[in-house]
Amino acid sequence: MKHIILFSVLYLHWIIWSGKFDAFHLSLGIISSAFVTFMSHGLFIERKKVSTKIIAESIRFIKYVPWLLYQIILSNIHVASLVLSPKMPIEPKIIKYKTKLKSDIALVTFANSITLTPGTITADIIDGEYIVHTLSRKVADDLMSGEMEDKVADIFDEA
């Protein structure tokens, strides 16, 4: 029954997001939804019950998303100003950032948040140390302030 529910949710999303209702696209949606259901059953179905910890993390993550979107907008404006400036004051560098985060999900969330923010790319994570390419000194300083890391730590109770 859980497989059918997961397949149905995935297929419904396929239909909504594709906006195509011909036989080819509907059958491709069935194949894709079935494949994802089969491949991800361990993530979504195998859990016996949803713990209050997972619910709390989900709520904190949902609260984190608007802040992250705001940071992405600010970074877009900063990168645009760098590129459009006649002097192009770009100071690219690779920095190392040691993190206090421990869980894999927190490490990945932080790495993705860094990469989603324009002007930064997470190149690698080695033993809790991020190797990050930054486009300017301001971007590097913003990352080194630790605000984003603190917010991610709050999501997963690693503060």
C-alpha cells in the first residue's frame, strides 16, 4: 500500500510539473515514477514510524528556506554588481572552512546551501572541512561569519 501511495504522489507531481497530457509523456511519467518508487523505497517506505525529531527538523528546514532564498537574492545582486562594474573587482580564492556540523545530512545541507548561493561553490568536504571557491572577499567573509552554518546546525539540533 505504501508503494502505491508513493507512486501516486510522484506520478501526480509528474503530471502537474510536466503539463503534458499525451500518451508519450504520461507513459514516461509512469515509468519514471515507478523507477523512483523502486529505487527510493528504503528512504520513504522502510521507516516504521515518523519520529517527532524528523517532524521538528522538517519544520525548522521549512523556516530555513526563506532565509536561504533571501541570501541567494542578496548574493545574486552582489555578483551582478561585480560583473557589471567597469573595474570588475573579482578576487577569486579557495578557502578552507572547518565546520562544527557532524551528521551527514547537516554536512550535505550546508554544502548545498553554499553552492546555491551565487559566488560560492563547495568543491569538497574532507573530514568536516569544506573547500570552497569564492568569487570575492565579501563572499568569503560572509561564509566565514558562520551565520549559515549556525542556521543549518539549528535545523539538525547540532548547535
